[in-house]
Amino acid sequence: MSPTSKGFVPVFLFYWRNYWFPLNTPRALQLFRYENIAIPASYLVVGILQGMLRPLMNVWPLDLGATEAQQTTLAQIATLPAACKIVFGFWSDNVPIAGFRRKPYMVLGWLLCSYVVARLLHDYHLTGDYHLNQSPTEKDKPPLTFLGVTFVLYGAGLWCADVMVDSVVVQKAKIESEEQRGRLQSTCYVIRFFGLMVAATTSTYMYNAYGPASILRILMVVPLLLLPLIALMDEDTSVQPHIREQCNEIWRTVCRRSVWQPMAFIYIFNLFQVSNAAWRQFLSTRLSFGASQLNVLLVVSYIFLYIGSLTYKCCFLHLSWRRLYQVSIGINCILSSLQLLLIRQKTFGIPPYWFSLGDDAFAEFIVGIQFLPTMIVMVSLCPTGSEGASYAMFTTVFNVAQMIAPALSSSLLGIWDVSKDRLEEGDLNGMFNLTILTTLIQISPILFVGLLPHGRKELEELSKMPYSGSAIIGTVFLCILFGSVAYTVIVSITNIVNGGLS
């Protein structure tokens, strides 16, 4: 008997159950089973914590008397542990605890997050006076050095736990059928971006209404809520590689053309996403955008990042990877042209704030569409048994390129005078020229898009082409990776020293 002949309630329950626990999907891929629920919950928590932290770091350091340079430094060191994801992945692959390679490190990562924030709340009397524009007392003001150490440790715990859950997803993604390929990972990242969107909105409101302490309490408590779910999580412990075997497997992996060619494009694309480093100064100085308005821009960008990722999952999951990047790079060129119109105050009668809001929102929508295919490509490249180290290595390539790009952005500031004084005088020629230059750099990866295959079938065929298995190219790949990590760490430490946090 078909479910439709049993009445409304049985039909509703049938489709409701089939939505959460699809009959045609293996149990290991059903994320909302009790043994898998820790996976989507972890992605949600990562999104929530990132969403709560970013608006807080946008305004709290300034309320504590930090300079713009110190604020930038704090933002940079909070992301520094992302450059070390390969260390977390390699360590967990080779040093299991009680036979488990992921669950114990997830627990340790989340406990570290909660501990460092609890210490901050315990040592300093953080009141809600900031939003009332009252001067905080010394007991309310943690030293910027202590704040920096707190959030670099928080980032270490966050990214450690993130690498662990990513590794579990990579293992599970290998049993997806061809028609479902990429669906598991895209679902996880859509959940993350949903948490990011909701938390950024909440954080902005809570800081204005209740001050930083309320946000810090959430940052402390939320990771602890995951611990019971992690205990229930099912982890495959059948593959336990030795260090030598894993190193050999990773070496063979990076020598394959099906690995280094698409990863070369991913690195180049993210490295060339060089933004206009003076843009925030232009918005605040020339257009008089306040801190709250800048935070609203951030919140709206997160909302459209979520919408973009959801759009990819629902509409473009099987679209050619190369075609997707070609179209998105073209759209990025158009959006950058709109920034030029904003500089020249040609906004077609639209208030500058709303014009900028729409531009930022659509730009993040495109980023959301671009992000998921990149992650799906990386999953396709991971060898069995080394998911933690290999996926962490690929995401490290992605992350360090994104972290080097702001340094390149800052290095362009000296070409034209885009100082605050020059902007206040109304001379925007430097800003206009700098925007043109950064736009040309951002769209230049279109020249390298041929490195990216159209899809999984073409990706597999790359292994049969010339230079696959080349030790020279594999060496170059690793040199660029570790050189980029070293550069990122050195620049971050230099910024800490020059930023004057002490």
C-alpha cells in the first residue's frame, strides 16, 4: 500500500522521516542520525563562533582604546592558527588517543575554546558600559596583549576541532554515489554559513545592547554543548596508517597531476583576491559610515554568503567547475565597476550606504557559490587513510593564499596617496586608481582557469596525462605550501610586534 492512501498524518510522517533520513542514502551519510548528529552540530557551532567573534572584534578593541593598527593586528592573529591546520591533521592521523583519531581532539579543541574565554571573563570585570558610551574602568579593560593571546588560543582550539570534523566528513564522502557526490559536504557548509549568518546578526545586536561580556559567555558555553554529541559520534577506526606510510602516500598524492594542477589554480585564485585595503577608510572617512553601519555591512554579507552556498547546493551542484569560475570572475569584474561608480558618487539616485550594501551583498553571494566547489575538489583528492593530513594540507593551501592576499593589498597602498587626510580633502583619484588596479588583479585568474577541470571525470583523467607523478613538481608544490605558511606566520608575528599590542 502506498503512503498516500493512509491519510494526512501518516503521509506527513512518511515524508518528514524520508527528508531527515532518506531511504536511498546509506546510514553513514544520514547526518541527523544520533551517531552522526555531532557532524552538522560541529559545523553549526563553528559558524556560530565565527559569527559571534567577527563583529565583536570589529568594535570592542576600538572601545578599549586600540588604534586601527592594533585592531588589524588582533584580527590577523585570531586567524593565524588556520595556517597550521596541516599540523592538526597530521598529528591526529598519527597519534590516536584510546584508538580514536578524531573524537578526542575535537573534545580537546572545544575545551580549549571554552577555557580561554572563561579565563578572560574570570580575570576581568567586563560590564555592559561600552554600549552606553561610558568609559570602562581599568578592571573592565583587558590588556590588548592578553586579548591577543586569548583569541589566538581560541582560534587554535576552533581550527583543531574543525580539522577533525572535516576529516570525518571526507571519510564519509567517499561512499557517496555518483549522483549524490558533493551533497554531504555542501550540506555541512550550508549549515556552517547559516550559523555564521544568524550569529553575526545576534552579536551585533548583543554588543550594542549588553556589551562584550554577553557575547563572551556564548563563546564559552556553546562549545561545551557539543561534548555529549561527540561522545555519541561514530568514528571509523579501521584505518591506522604508520607515519612513514602516510608521508609516502601524501608525497605520491602531491606529485599527481590530478592534485597539483587544480590546487595550483585554487592557490592562484585566492592569492589574487587582493582587495582595496583603503576601502574601509573610504567608507568611514568619505561616506561617514559608523562602526554600527560597517557591522551591518558585515552581517548582510554573511546572509548572502549563506544564500550563495545554498544556491550552489540546490542549483549548481553538478555544474562544470571551470564554467562556474569563469562566470563568477566575470560578475566580480562588474561588481568592482560598481565600486568605481560609488567613488565617483554616480549611484543612480541610490543612497551611498544602500548602494554599498547591495554591492557587498552580491559579492558575498558569488563567494558563497565559489566556495563549495573548491571544497568538493579537495575532498576528491584525499587518499584513504590520510584524510586528516591531506584535507588539512589542501585547506591550508586555500587558507594561506587568502591570508597572504591582505598583505599584498597593504603593499599596494604606497602606489597612490589614499591616506585619511587626502580622502578628507576630497582627492579620490588615488582611491579610484587603486580600485582599478585591485580589480585587474582579482580578475586575472581567468587566465589560469584552464588548470581547473570541468568535473570529477576530467579530474581523474589528469592522472594519465604528462607530468603526472613528477617529483620536481611535487617538490615545488610543497615548497610553495610551506613557504607560504612560513611567510604568513612571520608576517603575523611582525604585525604583532609592530602593532604594539604590548
